[in-house]
Amino acid sequence: MHNPGNATPDRFPAEERFAEGAQYIAGRLTRGTSGRTHAVVDPASGEEVLRYELAGTADVDRAVAAAREAFPGWAGATPGERSDALHRFAAVLADRAEDFARAESLQCGKPLKLSREFDVPGTIDNTAFFAGAARLLQGQSAGEYSGDHTSYIRREPIGVVGSIAPWNYPLQMAAWKVLPAIAAGNTIVLKPAEITPLTSLLFAQAATDAGIPDGVINIVTGTGREAGEHLVGHPDVTMTSFTGSTAVGKRVAEIATATVKRLHLELGGKAPFVVFDDADPEAAAHGAVAGALINTGQDCTAATRAYVQRPLYDAFVARTAALMETVRLGDPFAAGTDLGPLISHAQRDRVAGFVDRARAYARVVTGGEAPEGELAKGAYYRPTLIADAAQDSEVVQSEIFGPVLVVLPFDTDDEGIALANDTPYGLAASAWSRDVYRTNRATREIKAGCVWVNDHIPIISEMPHGGYKSSGYGKDMSAYSFEEYTQIKHVMFDNTAVAAKDWHRTVFGDR
């Protein structure tokens, strides 16, 4: 049901801002041509806030053509020119920070304090970082490695990038896909999740207003099966970057392989949270609650499996449950709200299914239900702590993607590290101890792309984000991300000016 009050000042006027359509191609908003519409729904109320025309394959073709046309000019710009444009982009984002925060909270159900203090400033900082990094595309020093030649490395943009971003962090994921690509001189077509397109569209508009040329950043908002698969398989797209589930990532890889595309995948996670018996128990409990419940648990790096050494286990379970019970569910736009809804009622029901099945083999210590009353209209679910599950059980091995933390005991350090590694995933982890030797061992032996020590969740623009094993490959953020978005070319000059080179004898003649 459409809510005519959705454009009130305390929310975000989505219908007004995207009256011209929810596609952004060659520097302007336009309508999709698939012949089908889709609704953006506020998950806190279940009310429709925007209905728009979905992108079809023709829209993807137009966006790719716009990106291809813009590529020579943008790739030919100097690093300084691209850097200046990105600095202006960061300034525009900062000026519009509140707009972005409200749009993100409206479409995702995030508490406004999370959007204001995490998603939006992180995106602005990421933009500022890549403004600087654009001028520092490093390669190996030039030198005479053969003795008779001078070699050097060129790092060149690869062309049109076709990227797909998820619904849990729409703004940050748009930035993570777009910024390294364009800083390196590529152009891009981004497909956001069709349920959360608002901030990706605002992001592209801000880029245009900052002076980034038309066609450098394009947004197609359509379904994965139609727009997404067509984008990944498009012959004029040279690279695909995908963030999402491991199952869908496998499908993306299958399509990309058929056209021999460069591929970057950031997939699922099931992050272990390993608490050794000398850890600060209060810090560990606070860290577990914050790390498990960030973004209502819809975070691939969220703490989902807490392994606690047996002397601390019972106290950790009790303290973590008590802290979870203090978390305040409510309207994302209301002061005092700590936890918003899940992204949809379907996702809430999926999470509830995991918890309900776990009752047969584990103990639900707190939570495990949707709230009643006014919040029942939204996709809310109470923070949930599950104890005493088996290592091979569903809640330990599968990505739940909700406000659910599972706690298991361990005895020896060897066992704790082995349990941490005992899933197909390897995106993030944390180790909690006052002993530097224990934590150093954990950071060496836990197979994950990021291992925090005595904390869980913080990220910074200067450091890479990416996983091991079924969590994918390649890096977002940091200068390391340029490895995904540039071609490495070896250039070699002869220094001898000799017609008959010594090595020619291997083909004809003698020394």
C-alpha cells in the first residue's frame, strides 16, 4: 500500500526525487524499459515509498554503450585530473550527507544513527581516499633486469566494468565498486539491488554534479536474472565485480567465464569470534553484541560464531544475553533506536526459520521471536543468542544474515582455532586475549581476509576488504583494489642498438 506521507521532512521524498525514473544513464535519470515495475518498500512499516520501471536488457545495452563512449576520454585524463574530480565528488557527498543518510535508512531500515555515523561518513572518506590514490598507481621500478634492456611497468585501465552490489549496504557497496574503478580510469555500469536503489542513484547524481563526465558512472536498476545476467555476459564489459551470496557468486562466475572477463567476488561469511580464557570478559561481551547486531546482523563480516574457552563460557553467555536484552528496537528515524528491521518480511521469516529449527538441538538463550504491537508491521526480529549447538549444525555452518549469535565452548587453543576455520567461509574473524602470543598465533592461523584483535567490525579506507575460500577473491578498498581494476603491462626497450642480438643464435647462426 502506498503511503502518501512518505515524503514528510523527517524521511526522504523518494517519489519526488526519482519522478523521472530509477535508471541513471549518460548523466541523467531515465525510466526502465522492461515493461515491469518494482516497489521500494520501507521495511520498518511495510509501506511502499517508490514504484519505478525496472531496467531491461535494452537499458543495460544503453548504459554499457554510454560507458564505452566515455571510456577513452576518462582513461586519457591525467591522474591529477581524475583526482581533482574525485575530491570535488567527496565535497558534494559531504554537503548532501543528511540526504544520503535518510535515503539509506528509509530503504534499508537502518537506524539513522548507523547511516549518519557509519555508512555515509565511510563513503565520503572512501571517496577522499581514492581521490588521493588516483595519483599513486604504483608499479615496479624501471631497471635493466636483463642487462641489455630497460623494463618498466605500465598500469592501465581495463575498460567498462559491470558491477553488481547487494542490498545490505547499498551506499557503501556502490562506493566500493565505483571508486577504485573510476580512479584507475575505467568507466562503470553498476546494478544495485532492485529493492535498495535510492542511494546508488543519488551517488551517481552527485558524481555528475561534481563534474565527472557523463557516462563514466551509470546505474541500471533491474532484476538479477534479467539486467544482472545481461550485464555480466555483455561482450563490451571487460570486468565484473560482484558482492552477494556465494550461491549467486557461482552463477556470476559461470557467466563471466564464458566471455573470459576479469572477475572480482566478495561473497558470504560466517565470522568466528574466538574468546580465549585470559580475555577481558566485559570487552568480549560488548564486542560480541555490537559485532553480531551491526546492521541487524545483515553484514557478511558480522560476528556469528562465538567460540569461548570453557572457563569463561557460562559467564560470557549470561553477560552477552543480558546486554542483548538492552538493545532497543524501534523506528529507524526515532531517537533512541538501536536496532531496525531486517530488509524485508521474507528475510525476517528466513531468519526465524533458522532459529525455530535450532530449538530442536540447541538452547535459545534470549530473543528468538518477532516483536508484537506496532513493530509487528515491520520486518523486526529480536536480538537472539543461541547456545550449545553442535559444530556441524545448520546455525553454525550456514549464513543466517540476521541478529543471531551462536556461542560454543572450546577447551584448548588448538581446538578454538580449528573450530574457527571449520566452515567453507573465510571473510572475517576476531580473536580476544590479553596475550600477544596467542593473538599473533590466531592472526596467522585463522583463514580469513581480515582478523581483528580485541575488536570486531571496524574498517578503514586504507586497508583491503576481501576473503578466503568460499568468501571469494579480490579486494575492495585500499590501493590493493587497483589490482582488480588495472591491466599490468610490461614494456621492454633494447639498449644495445645491435642488429644481431646474441640470443638470435638460438634461432639461426652460431656465436
